[in-house]
Amino acid sequence: MCNLYSLTRGQQAIRDLAGATRDTTGNLRLFPGIFPAYAAPIVRNAPDGVRELSTARWGTPSLVGSRLTRAGSVTGEWGAPPRG
């Protein structure tokens, strides 16, 4: 799934499509490829309830330092629940 996504429109197009009223991205560049573990633009509901355009890292969480105890159950070091 690497490089499956790209950003070819400007941030105004994202705000218009998603109804975001706040933009915290600054001068957002176009992304010919958006890769896991790198920052990418997202629209989210901020804690104050406003829809905002922001950036966040995305991808599958790492299981390094964790162990699988059964299908669908992940525990952290010494069997404690993973810290969040």
C-alpha cells in the first residue's frame, strides 16, 4: 500500500470538500506520494468541535516491543496492556 495515495490539489480544495473551517497546516505542499510513517494532511474534529485541516502521521502501528498472546490480542512488555 506504499505510495497508493497522492495529494494533487491544494489545501483550499481539501477544506471545501471536507467542510474544514480551520487550517493548521501552514503552506501545505503537494505530495506526489504519501507514505506510511510520514506526515500527511487530514481533516479532523478538533477538541473544541471545529473541523480542521491538520497533518498527522499515518500507517500501521508497530508491534515492536509487544507480543501477540492470541489472535486479536496484543500485550506490551510483561503482559501489560500497550500504552496508548
